[in-house]
Amino acid sequence: MSSLNGGYGFQGPSTQNNKIPKGYSYGQLDNYTPQQQQLSNQQFGYVGPESYLSKLAGGDQSQFAQTEAPALRQFSEMQGNIASRFSGMGSGARNSSGFQNTQNSAASNFSQQLQSQRMGYRNQAIQDLMSMSNRILGQKQYDQFLTEKPKPWWQEAATGLAQGLGQGASKLGMSSFFG
């Protein structure tokens, strides 16, 4: 269902920047219902600069903190388990190079996995943003058009009279030429 000239309250582009030829009127036909317009406005929020996806795609550290919190808790538990295991081996085991190497190896593996996940999340966010942006921008919310303004009655009458006289004169001229 559509409406002419913003009947649903949607205000399209201004005609201030458009040059309307003399004798024509500008018109606009909305292609969205109010519900569709509301959904479209929401979609713009998902791809805006303050959206979760935009921040994730930009590498905003605060966005990663939410998804990484469970992994950080698991890593802390793993470090505690390693320490407990070496504590059970006797005095001084936690000061050994074996303990340090195990902790360093676990930290290195964890940071590599975390970085890999961050890159995966970031790349996916960029792809999602591109896809959503293309879908939103590909939608045609309204159609613009020009219509010819009707001429005043006297101008229509004068045009009709001039055409009639022109046809009569041409017939008269042709008959005298061939006659």
C-alpha cells in the first residue's frame, strides 16, 4: 500500500536542491508502510557508527571484553590448576623452570587463541556490516516523479483556437494552390 507525497509521514529528499522545470510539479510516492519505515529506521541503527557491529569491526576493545570474559575466567582456573599440580610435586616445584615454562606456554596459547577469535569476530562484523548496508541502501523507500502542471483554461482555449486556425489556413492554402 502506498501513499502520494508522504502520506505516512515519511519525509523524503527536499526539493530545494532539485531543479524543477517550469510547468512541472514534483511528486513523491512512498513505497513503505509506517511499519516498514520503522523497521528501516531500526536497520540504520544496526550499521551506524555507534552500533555494536561498527565498534566490533573497528576493533573497539570494550566490545571484545564481553565475549572474552568467560575465556579469561577459564584461563585463570587453568593457571590455578597448573599451580596446584606443581605444588603437589613438593617444595620448590612452583619456582622451577618447568612451572614457568608451563605457565608461559599456557599464556602464549591463550593469547594466540584470543587474537585469532578477535580477528574472526572483527572480520565477521565487517562482512555483516557490508551485507546489511548493501541491503538497506538497495531498498527504494520512495519514487520521485515530475508531472506536467495543467495549463489555465484560457491558455488551453487559445492553443486550441490557434491549432484550428492553422489547420483551416493550411486547408485553404492547399485548395487555392491545387484549385
